[in-house]
Amino acid sequence: MTRLRQFAVILISVVGLTSVFSHIITEWAGFETDVNQRRHFKISGKEYHAPPIIIAGGSIIGAAVDCDMLATNLERPVIPVVVPYGSPCEIEYLTRDVSNADVTVVGVSIYELDDQFISEFRADIVPITQTARDLWESHCDWAYVQRMINYYPQSCLRMLFPTLGRSMSVLVGVRAHLRRFLRPSAKGAPDELLKVNQSSTERITEWPRGRLLRNLAEMEGECLGRHKFDGPKRLAFIRLLRQQARHGKVVVLLLPVSPPYRNELVNAEDKAAYEKLVAEIAKEEPDVKWVRIDQLPEFESTDYFWDFNHMNLAGEQIATKAIAAELKKILIQP
């Protein structure tokens, strides 16, 4: 066998074994990798004979709304169009798969509208041509352009190596499994393997100081210590609202993030930039209804969050009741 053939055999063997190991780790760690399953939407309230309501957004609205409870309160079917780490960029495309709804409820927070946080599923959903146009129109700097475009070749490589670029998900999954193995009877053990639309009873209040600081550092590293609200997400948000307005009423839920997120990760200037974005879009789209769930006093407490972004079961119950009450008022309006 020639040296070239030996090299080819070694290369194929290494790639093959690495790929198999990557798939095994992914399956064991339990994090989500196939965004296409999000296109098969589970409908709550099928027994009600009325046009459905779309609940659209990232995992934050998935944790904030009990769709079964909402459907019962409104007596209408509810379709959750939710993707992990989702933002208006991804939801703009996913909502096109639902054509029979006459009300769209879009949930966003300061996290989803921050361009520095990029969904790892963006390249699986948003065409690269759309991304290129948004980057150009937003006048993004070259470093950000490179960061965004890199998701597309990475998405192709993930077919072989699903753990690529997902070190945080791997660490969280492995850590949770080890905790359960070492302390199977421990009460209140962190449930860090939750999927979208699942609820947790955990509270940030229960976190050890070390875990709080570690997670703050991880999230700050994810956004590179910066926050930006005038990039591609702004453009996609406006397109999403206009797209859905052609089918009926559009409601935007401004959702809360936890107190540690608000107090430790964003400064006064960042908060002002977020509020400016909300005010500008509300002015541009006067027919859209806005509901400020983030201003409910209950969400000033960490007791209603199981991590920095997501409400726990207690928070979900409060939010769903408030959302149902507001939607009832909006639905009877002409």
C-alpha cells in the first residue's frame, strides 16, 4: 500500500471515528440538534372550532406560555412556533409554514432582539442570501459579518460532527448527567436538559454563588461582552410583523429576563438602546398591539426564573394568565 493510500485510510478512519463519537456524545448529552422537527407544530385546543392563534418566538416564550392553558382560556386552538435560541430572524421563516391563523403573538425580550446573541440554528433556517442582505443593509462591521457567515459552513459540518460549536451544550448535558449519577436522590437537583416548551420548578434563588458567576461569565462570553440592537434582527422583526399582519392581528409580547441578566449583563446604555428599538418599531407599525409582560412586578424576583432567560413553572403560570387576559381584550377589538 502506498503512503498516499495509507494516509487516506488513516484520515477516513479518524474522521469516521470522530463523527461516531460526536453523535454518541450528542445523543447522550440530550441537547437538540434537529431544527426541522420544529416545522411539525403541536396544536393545543384542537377541540375548539375557530382559527388558530400562533405563539411565535424563541425558547423564552416557550417557557413563558402554557399553550394548553392559553387555549382553554381563549377557547381557540394555539400553535406554538418556537425554536431554541430563536429570534425574529428565524421566526420570520418558520411562521410561513402556518397559513390558517388570524392572530399572531410574537414573544421577544432584550435577549432575542440583541444581535450579539446569534441562534445556532440560524443557518438551518435563514437562507444565506437573506443574511447577506441584512448584514449589508445594517452596515455591520467585518468581525460581525465573519462571525455570522461562519455559521453556514459550520451547519454543513455538523451533519458529520453535531457537537461542533456546541461545547456549552455538551458541558451542560454531561454535567447534568454526572450530577444525577453522583447524587440520584438529591432534591432540587438542577434540570439542565430541558427542551423547548418544557417547564422547570428550579429557581435561580437556589443557585450556589459559584454557579451564578459561572453562568454570568458564560453568557457574557457568548455575546463577546457587547450588545447591539440595530442590526439584522431589527430588519427581520419589522418584516415578521408586516408579514403576519397580512393574515390578521399581530400582538407583540415584551417578555422579561431575570434580574441577574438585567442587572449584571446589560448597562443603562444597553437598556436605553433596547427601549429605543421598541419605541421605533411601535411607531413604524401602529397597527401592532404591544403587551409589556416584562413590567409585571412579579418578575422583579428571581423566584420565577429557572435560568437567566427562562421562567420556571411558577413564572409560566403568572405570565400565561396575564397574557390570556390581555389577548381576550385584544381579540374583541375590531
